[in-house]
Amino acid sequence: MTRNQTVSYNTKEHQMHREANHVTTPGTRDVFDAIADPTRRQLLRLLADHEELSVTGLTSHFAISRPAVSKHLAILEEAGLVAEEKVGRERRYRLNAEPLREVEDWLAFYEQFWARKLRALDDYLKGNA
């Protein structure tokens, strides 16, 4: 094993340890990073369709384990996209869509960009018809 492989392994191990012991703080993760995963996008969709859902209720929609769903929820919570409330022994989650405004603003620029490009193409085609 080369030195780079050892460093890479130790870095990965350190990152896994950090994530396992990480306390989630809303707003500490990039929203784009949080929504990059299809499972997390589906979790957001489920929470948008319901006022709130428990981890068990959310897990029933996936072919992955409850701990895996919990890890995805922690990432969403770090981005401020979900709020967690402990009710008895159960954790319940609600959508907080406000951080998605950043995504909406980013997309709005590209919607305008493509609208201009398509208008220019339309003008070009009408001029050559």
C-alpha cells in the first residue's frame, strides 16, 4: 500500500467517525448538496405531501434500512430542509421549504437564459423560413 492510499484510508475513516458523532445543526450543509441525492429528494417530496411523518412512516416508502433513512434525514436537517421533533419515543419530521428558495433563484437565471436562447432560435428560424 502506498502512502497516498494510507492517507486516503485514514481520511475516509476520520470522515466516517466525524459523521457518526456529528450533531446536526440546521443551515450547516449546502442545500444543493442535500438535494443532490435522489433518496433525499424523495424524502422531501413525501414530507411535502404530509404535514409530518415519523422515521418509521418515511422508511416504509424505501427499500433501505431505517438507519440509512435517518442518515439522509440528518443531512436534510443540516441543510435546514427538515425540522425534527421528538414525540415520546418517536421522531417526527416536517418539511421546511424556505432553504429551497436558493435553488429556485438559481434556476430562475437559467430559465431566463434558455427563454432568450429559444426566442433567438425562433427569430432565426422565422427569418430563414
